[in-house]
Amino acid sequence: MATITIDGITLEVEEKENVLEAALENGIYIPHLCHHPDLPDNGSCRMCIVEVEGMDEVTPSCTLKPRDGMVIHTTTERVNKLRTLALELLLAGHPEDCSTCPKYGNCELQTLIQYIGANNARMRTRTKGIKANEDNPLLIHDMNRCVLCGRCVRACNKLRGVGVLDFRKKDLETYVGTLHDQLLADVDCRFCTACAEVCPTGSIRDKMQLINTDLKREEALVPCKGECPAHTDIP
Ligand code: FES
């Protein structure tokens, strides 16, 4: 166990968990986006940055292991400024049509925008211009709404062990897709829909609304023990 202080609150936490999880478990909210409790962290979105006394740089709390005596601040002026800038940069490549997005009202990005109070007015915006792929059964991939958090890639690779989704590049644009943009069925996707479940935006969507959003997270997304659809042959 380690004793740490977050925003003046002293906590006893497991050294193996990260500072973000420790904070959330103890009722201290730190904004986050690429973090998902069922997935390994990659520290890519920078929403969860914090300042640690004795460290020069701000650091993502989702990849920060607690050390005894650590003193952490989650809302300093520097942290707030950098977090807002990181979100504005994300929004610069995201469509501004929240009110017509199918994920409206259930979008983690939208919640963050409201919580942090960011907007992209200072940025030159651009849309990626990638046509939404609706040709797959069950799933719609709309890469214009993707913020490259990598949750779907980690869910497909690490949680389900299928590995058909990855970061790809085309015309300098990074996106998530299959090898050579093949249809999911052609690359052995098992349509477990874990990618859609963990997607924080309207980028990967369950076409037929089969995902039961009323399920508690633990019931909806548990680590696979070999019985999930990903490991069951599809006829
Ligand atoms: Fe920590 Fe994205 S939640 S960097």
C-alpha cells in the first residue's frame, strides 16, 4: 500500500493500481477519455493529466503508479490550461454536429466538453472527410467522429484477443480500421461488439442497437473466458 495525497485528501491505495483509478475509487473525479477500466491504459488523450510535487512535467494519471508520499494536484492553473488545450485540439478534428449525432446525450466526449468548458473556437478546424462505413453487419464505423483514443483497438486486441482493428494511415490521416480496409467479416471479426461498447464517441456504433446500455458495466463487459461470441464460431 502507498499513502498519497490528491488535492489535499490523503488516501491509502494499492501500489499496483494507477493514480486515476485510485482517485475515482475514492470519489475524486479526474477527467479522462482514453482510459477504460477494463482495458490497459495507453495515456494518449492527456485529459487526465495532473501535477505531482517534485516533478517538472505534468503527467497522465492513468499511467502514473502511486508512490508513498506522492502529492498530486488535479486542477492547478497549468493543468487546467493544458487539459483544455488538449481537448480543443481533439475537437479541431471532430464534427460540430453533436445535436444530430446518434450518440447525443450518451457521449463521453460531449460530457468532457461540458465539464471542462472547452470549445474549438481558437483552433482551425477540419473534418477528416472519411466516409462512414455502413457496409458491415451490426457495426457502423464513422471515423470522422473518432478521437483516436484507441479503446476499440485495445478491446479488439487485448480484451477479446481477435486483433482485426488497428491504427492505419492514409493520406497522412490516422484512423482505425482493418488491414487494407477490408470488411469486418472478411478479416475474421467475431462481431462481439466490444469495440462499440467501449467507444466513447459516436464513432463505432451498434447498428441494430443490440448493446444493452442498461447493463451494469461489470455485466456488460467482462474479460473473456473463451465463451464470448469472439471465441464462438459464427456459422
Ligand atoms: Fe489518461 Fe487519456 S485518460 S491519458
